[in-house]
Amino acid sequence: MKNYDASDRRISGNGLTLACSVYGQEVAPVVNFAHGGGQTRHAWKDAAKSLGEQGYHSVALDLRGHGDGDWALDGDYSLRLSVAT
């Protein structure tokens, strides 16, 4: 039986390091999960794990200033910069 537990990783861009949890195999089709409001990547754990078990490569991401992601020094959490990070 395969192990579908999350692989927690760090990714960097635009001066910040963000955290994500990855499920499934990297060669599989990708599904990205982004939380809303005051949540974190953990809000998507069950869905992301389920898709990993079904043959997808799912990535649940902590957005800027959420969860284990870095806080922006300039305090800019606009959608434009969240997409760019």
C-alpha cells in the first residue's frame, strides 16, 4: 500500500518563503488548493489527501501571512502580490 501522507515543503519567491503540503506523485495531474480568509493550507488537508490517493498531485498552499508562510515586511497582502509570490 502506498503512503499518501503529506510532504511539507517550503517554496520561495519575491523575498518570501511559503509553506505547502503536497500529496500524490509529482508526475500526476496537478490540483492546487488555496485557502480563504483567516484559514491555512490545513483547511484543505482531507480534500488534498483524497485527491492524492486518487492519482492526482495535490498542493495545499499557505498564502502570504498565513499559517507557516512568511509575513510580508511591507504589509502588502494584495491578490496581485499573492499570485506573484
